Amino acid sequence: MRDKTGRTIDYLRLSVTDLCNYRCIYCMGEDGVCKKDHREILSIEELAEMGRAAVACGVRKIRLTGGEPLVRRGILELCRQLRGLEGLEELTLTTNGSLLPGMAADLKTAGVDRLNISLDTLDEERFRAVTRRGELKDVLEGLRAAEDAGFVRTKINTVLLSGINDDEIPTLVGLTREKAIGVRFIELMPMGPCADWPKERFIGADTVLEKVPALQLVRTDGVAEVYQVPGWAGTVGLIRPVSHCFCDRCNRIRITADGRLKPCLHSAREIPLRGLSGADLERAIREAVAEKPERHHLAEEHLSRSTRNMNEIGG
Ligand code: SAM
Ligand code: SF4
């Protein structure tokens, strides 16, 4: 699919739930979400139909996200159905990793090709403080379980939080010395609970290059710039939505767990897809893509125009 600016759109981020077992301080409020009636959330059949229609329109990669996708009942069945779609090249999933110890092998069998695991700190106390209820050891076990299940090219997503984890940048980069993983540093985006945090909390991903000067640029990969310490096994990605607008390279659309298509993460524009199927659904997706906004305004406004928290959209 092409949008009005000529960008090819072939990547769908499909949110399967807005619920989560963590309450990361920048993503969700302490009390979690006001639990929606489960009838407001797409069923597994509806989610599978969204995926099918998107692939029929030209999507080649689907990432399952949330909330926490692994708390969603029926997630394995959804993976199996999506993996069977002709034309889908990659099925990936973003998770906080805590439930991987019991699920990594089943996800592999269900056809998930690759995992992104979120991990903001390697310090147990900080981990509890950031997630409000998580235990670091569960995520580290989850990483091991993913490796044991045969997942390769796993990526670790770290949101840069000044004064909280910026002193850990060299340690996190150090994970790529022996392991062929990608550690990706993501600039904190002002939305949801962190929208009114002091500006000093938001730091540019250039900080990573300042703290680890040995990093050398090797390529770009979608919205990430990929660096490596020469001779090390893994890579380090920088994702800089705030300091370096990469909208001209954006190839993605999002569908929320309640069935609304977001052509841009930082726009309030949403197209309701619920109730549509078959050719009608495909037409609605194509029309929404054609009107994808050209860019966001995070840098000028220091505020996302999205009206939703990240756990409702999926990152
Ligand atoms: N629960 C899963 C997880 O944490 O990986 C998937 C959903 S979570 C919303 C997806 C990603 O968005 C996570 O890596 C999370 O750290 C990131 N995220 C959430 N709020 C963010 C924000 N305001 N700015 C940048 N990244 C954010
Ligand atoms: Fe949950 Fe992921 Fe949001 Fe953390 S970032 S609260 S794990 S949805």
C-alpha cells in the first residue's frame, strides 16, 4: 500500500489487549486501566480477520503487542492463524518478557518468528520501581527461555529515562559483547502518564553515543539506526522519534485492541474497523492508509496528539 506521500506501508502493529501485568511508570497509571467490558475488545476471530485483511492489502509484517500480549487468552491460536496467512513474511511480538518462561516454546511452535523484550534496567530495585510490580529475575528467565526455545535475533527494548537508567547505558550495551542480540534504546515519548514529566527526564538517544564512543554506525533498519562495537556479536539500535523525526521512513499502521486503526501513533485520528470484514474491511484499511499524516509534531509541541496511553496502542 502507498500513502499520499508515496511511503510504502507494509507493517501492522496489532494490539491484542490493553491489559498488562506491569504498570510501567511512563506507560500506565498505578491503578492500571479502567477494565473495559470484554465485548469492547476484539475477539481472537476478529483480530485474525484484521490481520488477514491487512495482509490482503499488502502488509508483510505483523507485530503483536498490547498491553501485554501474553496475558491475552487465545494468543497462541491467534499466532497460529496469522502465521498461516499467505504473503505474511514475518510475525513478531513485543512483550515485557515476564511470562516467557512458560510460553516461549509454545510461541515458537505457534509460528512467532522473532521477539522484542522490553527491559529498562538491570537493577532489581529500579526494575520494581519502574514496573511498579515486576521482578527482574522473571524477565531474565524469559530471555533465557526465548533462547532455549530457539528464538534468534531477539531485541531488547530500553526506554531512555534520564536520572533512572542513563547510568546503565554502558552495561546494557555490554550485553551485545557476547550475544548476537540487538539492544535498542528508545527515546521517551511524551504521552500518557509521562506527558507532564519534567523535560529533563527526556534525553536524546545521542547520549548512548556519548557514553559508548566505540559504537559505529553499520546500517539503518526501519526507524532504527543500528550501531555496533567493532568485533562484538550483537548490535545497538537507536530509535529517536523526538530528536530525529523519522516520519519519512515510517512504514507502519496500528490497530488498537478495540478495533480502531491509527494511521499515525501521535495523531488523534482513528478509523473504526469493528464490524467490518472481507472487502469492506480491506477498503477501509486502504482508505485510512492513503490519508496517513505526513509527520508528527513531538519536537515542537513536546506532546503527542494521540488521545490514548501507550498500553492502549502498543508502542
Ligand atoms: N507490554 C509489552 C512491552 O512492554 O513490551 C508491549 C506493549 S508496550 C506499550 C510496547 C513498548 O512501548 C515497550 O517497549 C515500552 O517500553 C514502550 N513504551 C511505552 N510507553 C512509552 C513512551 N511514552 N515512550 C517510549 N516508549 C514507550
Ligand atoms: Fe505493560 Fe508494556 Fe506498558 Fe510496561 S510498557 S505497563 S509492560 S504495556
